[in-house]
Amino acid sequence: MYRDDFLRRKLDERIARQSLRSLRLSKGMIDFCSNDYLGIAQLHLLKPASAADLATGSAGSRLLAGHYPLFEETEKQIASFHEAEAALIYNSGYDANLGLLSAVPQKGDTIFYDQLSHASIRDGIRLSFAQSFSFVHNDMADLRKKIQQATGTVFIVTESVFSMDGDICPLAELVTIAEENKAHLIIDEAHATGVIGDRGEGLVQQLGMQSAIFARVHTFGKACGCHGAVVLGSEQLKTYLINFSRSLIYSTALPEHAVGMIAESYRLFPAMHAERQQLKRLIDLFQHTDIAYEKLVSFTPIQGIVVPGNQAVKALAGRLQQQGFDVRPILCPTVPEGKERLRMVMHAYNTEEELLRLLHLLN
């Protein structure tokens, strides 16, 4: 056996903090965990008519043999839906944020990002040569103060819907600050896609602010029920990323069948009005029902119940799982110490009866 004892110290630290992660199956449990908000994956709704004709493998990166007509057709379809000049598909949301943020800001530039931004945003920023500063979550006064120290080209990066708290960024004020400081806004719409807006178009379009945003990232592994992501922006940004975005240039492209699923999802989810209404009913029920724990205020499918301490939140999650509910604990260091939580997710296929049973258990 290979001697890799040097890994033990970091694993032991996680064990001591009750934060060691592991993979687990959840077959047969009631789902209050996944990001499949509309049920597209759960209900196997993606069935492209031409699926039998689509290749299941890819022959290289998109700059080599991995580019094919369906990519271009789907990118045009997505750009049109999101009212963007151009779209560029990536293999995942992580790849999209990494590729965008590591390639565009340059040495001497400045990035300001919300302190609760997703790990993929933060990792992309770390790979950039620009200087970066976080601002207090959704605190525009803090951003206004810190942006005064900016140099070079300035970027502001945040999420429209935050993945752990489920709250929404103050987009209108962010646009104002960006315009006042000649900064470029980058908005990650991962958890808004399919959910926010009458057609699931996202927060930026719901507020009619698409022309004020430098770049938007929409991902397909959540409400879209498939895989991949897209960066929306100008044709010039697309050309730039094709030339300088390493996570695009040096990755084998998605196979045709995966891109076919993306195209099918974009044909499907805009018309899922009843599913979005069911989500709203469940969210309202959750927010207006008293429980024995602190609830975070959220009007999106992501609902947080704060249970301080890794051991305490794991124990509560375990009790709910024993009753057949797939609810997962979010531990420190993923969230700050003292803010450990159950991350509850509402889905269009959850029933009010199921939610009421879960809320009863929480009391």
C-alpha cells in the first residue's frame, strides 16, 4: 500500500471539528436537498427528439475537434432567450467562473466581490493577477467605501441568488455603484436560472438590467436539470474568452448529447409556470410557519435553518433522515462557525403535506 500518511493531519483536523465530508446515497428519501428546483431531473423530463443521433463522446477541446454545429445553435438559442449579444458554453459552472474571472481581470486591475460568493468565484479571483477585496454581504455602504481604493479596470462580482442563504443581491444599487465608478458588473445567476422571473430568465432580466451587466453566468446543473454553464456578454467578450479562458481552451468539450439536453431544457423550463407557482406556495408556507430554530429570510427555493455547531446540526439532520427526509447539514468551514445550518431546498414536486410533516419534526 502506498504510504500517504502526510494526508492524515488535515483529515484528523476535520474529524476533530466534526466536519469530515463523505459521499452518501439517498435513494428512496423525500428530497429537500437537491438543486433540482423544477423537477426536470427527478421526473426525467429531458428527452431530446434527436437524442439517438447525438454523439455520447467528444473528440477534443472546442478549439480542436470538439466543436460542432449544435454548440453554435444552442448558444444562439440561449443568447436570444437571455437577451444577450453572445453566449459561450462551458462544461460546468465552476469552469465558467474560473475561466471568466482568471482570464479577464489583469495585473493592476481591482476586483470587489461579495464575501458570501461561491467557491468557484473566489477560486477564479485567486487565479487572476488582479488585486481583490471582499465586501460585507449585500452591504452597499461597505462596497462604496472600499471601491475608493480601486486601481485599473474595476470589476464587481456577486451572485443574484446566494447558494447558502437563498437571499438576493441588491442589483439596482449595484448597477448604480458600477456606473458611478466605471466598474464592470459580473453576476452569477446559477440559483436564479429557471426560478426567478416569469419565464425563469433570472434576476437581471426580471429587473430589465441586462444592458448594464458586463457578464452573466447561468448554470444548467440546478433548475435546468442537466449539466454545463454559459457566460453571456458581448461578441467581443466571447472572442476574448475563446482566446484566453484556460478552462475552456484546455478542457475536452461537452459531448453532443449533453448540449442537446441543454437545448431541450431551454425549450422546456420557460413554460413551467405551474411549477414556479408551486415553489412560491411552498416557500410562503415555510416562511410563515413557526419552528423551534432560527430561519433565514429567503423568498427563493433555498431555505436555511441555523443550528449552531457541527455536531448539533449533524445530529438534527440525522434525526430527519431517519424519518425519511433527505435534508443535509452545512458545516463549518463551508459556512462561518456559529452559522452551521440545514440547507432546505423546496422543489416543485414536493407537496405541502410533505413540508408540513417536516416542519412538525422541526418542532
